[in-house]
Amino acid sequence: MGSEALVVDESLFLGKGSKRICYRHPEDASKCIKIDLNEKRKITPKELKYYQRYARKGVRFDLIAPYFGEVITNEGKGYVFSLARDYNGEISKDVRYYLKTCRNDEVLDDVFKGMLKLKRFMVSHGIMTTLVEHHNMIYQRITPHNGKVIFIDGIGNNQFFPSANYLQMHAKRVIRRKWFKFEQRLMKWNRDKPHIYERFKALNEART
């Protein structure tokens, strides 16, 4: 990277939450830049402590968006993460998109297969998250009908007592509970959509 600030603008805008804004990297189509909105209460440095912890444990980042370092932008300090793209070059869409729009059973089955694989991965390695949501996961289509689900936001522990940071079994219980609540919530929301409800029911009942 050069010493000049990277310029991010509306043409590169990807999304905005309550705490961060995200842009496509202006010089690398395979990456994005996240910028904290509150300078005094940054959440990304806290998240990166967990990335460092998992890296020391040898955790692979193929189901969690990899982190690549800091950059300076015209909007302040930014944090560079991978930006998943599908087989056709399009930016991968979140799981929420597929739940709302997809009517292809083969693709939907693969989305839920990917969520189960991600769930088991997070439980197995004790990967903590502040919240499990369908908009925090993207489905990267490797082929027209096959892909993988990647967790892209919210790594960390927001439990009042942080013992899950140090006790693997406690971490696994917390992660299972968060996935359980997510699945139950999505089952409730989709009672009128059997093709979604039944798949979440199966995900909820799957062993981890």
C-alpha cells in the first residue's frame, strides 16, 4: 500500500450497520474495507483479538471471512477483510437473500448444508460470535448449484461473564445456544413457508 489514503465513496458502498460501514476495496476486487462509525467505541479491534486467538490455535479461516490488515482511507482507519465472490464474479449474497428469493430446491439444500457445516465448525473450534443472524452469513456459489456458507461479521463474545473465552466446553455451549435461538426464531418466522421451515427444523435437530 502507498502512503496516500485510499478513497472510498458511494460507488464502492456495500452496506452499513449500526456500528460499521463497508466498502469494496478500490484496488482489490477480492477484498472489502470495514470502517467503525464510532471512533470512541470501535468494535473491530475487539473482534480482531478473537481472530488472533483463533489463528494462534491454528483455526482455518475458510468458513470465516479472513482479515488482511489495516489501511488508511479518506474516512479514517479501515480494516481489510476478504470479499467473497461467486463462480461468475458477482459478489456473494447473504443467506437472508436466498431464504427470501430462492425456489431452487437443490440450491436451498446446499445453503442449509453449508449452514450446518458452519455451525459444526464453530462449535468444534469454540468460535464465539456476538449474534447468529442470516445477514451475517453469505453463501458463496462455487458452481451454479454448490457453494459454502461463510460467517462474515460479529466474531466475539458479548456474554456478561467472559468465561467462554477461556473454557472450551463453555464456549461450545454458548455457541450451540445462539445457533438454537437463531434456528427457533427463523422457524417461527417461516411457519407459512414449509420449504424453509422444514429445513430449519432439520438444522435445529442436527447433532453438533
